[in-house]
Amino acid sequence: MSSTHANDRLLFSPTEMMAEAEKFALSKAKKTNSMTMSLAIMAGAFIGLAFLFYITVTTGSADAGWGLSRLAGGLAFSMGLIMIVICGGELFTSSVLSSISWANKQITFSKMLAIWGKVYVGNFIGAMFLLVMVSAAGLYQMDNGQWGLNALNIAQHKLHHTWVQAFALGVLCNLLVCLAIWLTFSSANAMTKAAMTILPVAMFVSSGFEHCVANMFMVPLGITIQMFAGPDFWTSIGTNAGQYSDLTPWHFVSSNLIPVTLGNIIGGAVLVGLANWSIYRRPQLKATNVTAITTTTTISSVKESPMNNNIAIKEIMNTQPTTLSVEMPTSVALDTLLDHNLTSAPVIDIEGRLVGFFSVHDVMVDLWCQDYIPESGQKVVDLMSRDVVAIDASERLVDVAEFLCIDKEKLYPTSSMGIATSFTTLSLEERAKSMKVSKPHVLPVLDGGTLVGTLSRANVMSALRPIYGERLNIVENELASA
């Protein structure tokens, strides 16, 4: 296809897929807690539904042959991941790809673990909700109890792996699941994304690899049948509950869920996420030859202030600013700024050092120069400004406030020898109020040459606001007196 728009293209290149993966990973950190939890519950239920499909397809299929039966079940199970990809559910085994954002220093390690934890809990809640519905419906009695027998055998088999086997099967499983997700980054077309997930998922299911979220539903289903099925069920399948006495919650958690979860993390976060990051992104970041900015602007006041002079910038600055990487595509950088309602952000290198500042102003100027046809392959390093005004974390609030609004050369128009360069009849206050000052709206803050935060005019004004006294709820007072 000849269109230059990404959404109109049939397939993306591996490098473009890496950029899509970075956006996918960062999107995990942008969702609210309630949204993350809701989408995680939905995904847990979707995976449970997929396993119901698997059990139904494989029940009574012994005559079809072992391999073909499992292949059919694997194809049926892929329905779960397709629904998650298309509907936007949050699945733990794909959420571990947020390790890419951590590698890019866009989120902290603790933030990454928090994302994983919320999604994991949400998936479990979704699986348990579906389990209650399935148990209440008595699905295990289908096909004269053969459906339930199949579910029992699958659940019991999962508890008979050694710890090492369960861990290795978990690694192999999420290697394929995350590769399936990675393949969806090759296209913006929903049908293509759905098709890309089918074979990797069918392979992991038919091969008996272990998926922690699927097991959250499958093994508790077996435990529930073992504990609550009536005598008629056991008579119909020709066995008794004692044959499945090893299906217990503790046995499930210790022998399966823990090692499988750890294996899923390694398979997805490391073997897919960080491996691709190391191949496609890290060399580019290291190859970018940009010198770190470690010096700060010296700030001093022209007059003493009666207010508290002990408030330091480090007490009011934003300690977790949104940052961009030098090799980030311009489109991704713009998405990051717009998603955070920002017009600019500091740019850091792979070591987390300040190397520049990127703003929408620079982008708009470039677009005007290029007749609004963006340059192909353009990155943050191509547009960012290296002329950065940075301040030290120990600077005083009053000094920085003056720096942002007062131009001392215009206020005191004198040469270095103390000779007046212009004459005016305006008072000092009149000169201050009439001058036009061009200073950055956001200042990077350094401590020992290291970026530790940013300071905006809003941060400064918020710290100065108490000068005016307590907040007056004028609207509420007017309504009360009406």
C-alpha cells in the first residue's frame, strides 16, 4: 500500500514494531487503578471462557488422535487471547512486557511491579467470578459427566509436574504468548491482529505449556468439582472423589501457581520484552552521541524578600517528571506529551542523564519548515533543544520566582561598567510590570549534575499561593447567602 500513514499500512517493519511495543508497554502505566483492575477482571474471565471451550472441544475426542485433539483444543483456546487483544483486556502474562518501559527508564521498578500486581489480582478475580457461574450452571455434568472428568484430569495433571518442570513450562508458555502479542504490533488491522495470535497460542496449549492465569481458572475448577460434585456424578464417570484428593488449594499454589507465574515472568518480560529491547532499542540509545547537561544556571535576587527564604526548589519540584529518550520516535514523544497534557519534557540518555529538552514548539516549527510533511524516521534527538536552562535543587523559591518573571538587564539597563544604556522616567515597579520576559515554562532540576525533577510555573505559584491567605469558597458562600 502506498499511503504513508501507519494505520493504512499492511505490515510494519521490526523496528516499527518495537516502537509499537514501547507504546503498548507504556500504556500500562497510564491507566487508572480502577480501569486497570476492571480490564484485568475482564481478561481473567476471557481466559476462563477460552478454557471452557478447550474442555468442550477435547471431551470425548480420544478417537481423533492425541495430537489432533490437542490442536483442536489449542485453536479453540486462542479465542481468549483474541478477545483480550481486540477488547483491550489486561492480562498478566502480556502486562509483563511493561519491562520495556522500565528499560527505557519511563517507569520505576516499583511502578512496574505495582502494575503486575494489580493485573494479577484482577485476573484472579475474573477467573473466580467465572468459576462461580460455571459451578452454578453445573457444566461439569455435560456428556454424562465426561466433561467434568476431562476437567478433573487436566487439573490433576497440572499438579503432577515437579517445581522445575512447572517453571520451565511457564517460561515456554509466556514466550509464545508474548510473541503472539508481539506479532500483533506488525499491523493496525484488527483482523490481522486476531489472526496473528492463533498459532502461537495453539502451540503453547497443545504442547502442554503452563499459563498462570489459565491455571487460576482450570485448577480451581477441578478442585470445586472434586469437593462439591454429588454421588450421581461420580457414579456416572465410574470413579470416586478420593482419586482426586490431591486437588487442594495449597497444593495448587505451591506446586503450580508460584513456579508457573515466575516462569511466565521470565518468558515474557525477559525473553521477549527485554530481549527485543536489547536488539532494537539499546544499540540505538548507546549509539546516540549526546553529551549530558550537568551545569546549572546561577540565580540571584536583585532585592531581598520579606517572605520565608528557606523554601528550596527540591521541596516543591515534581520528583517524577515525564521524560523522553533520545531515540524515541517523534510520534511516540508527541503521544507521551499529549497523554500527560504537557507541551514539553526533558530528554534523557540511557544512563538517565539530562541531554536536552523537547517541546511541541520545536515540532510545530519543524512541521512548518517541512510543509507539514514529517521527515521519515525522525526522532527526539533530531528536534530537541540542547540550549537548556537547568537549575540546582538547592535554589531558593524566591530567587527562582524572580528569575522567571524579571529580566535584570531590562530592569537595570546598564553596561558592565555601570553606565546607563538607556534612560526612562518609569519607576522600578513600572519597569518590572511593563517588561516582556522570555523564560522557559518548565525547568529541569539537577542535583550534583543528575536530573532529579522538573519545576513548572504552576509549581512555583502553588508554593507562593499561601501568601494570599486561606482559600475562599466564594461560590459556596454566595449560594449560602442567597
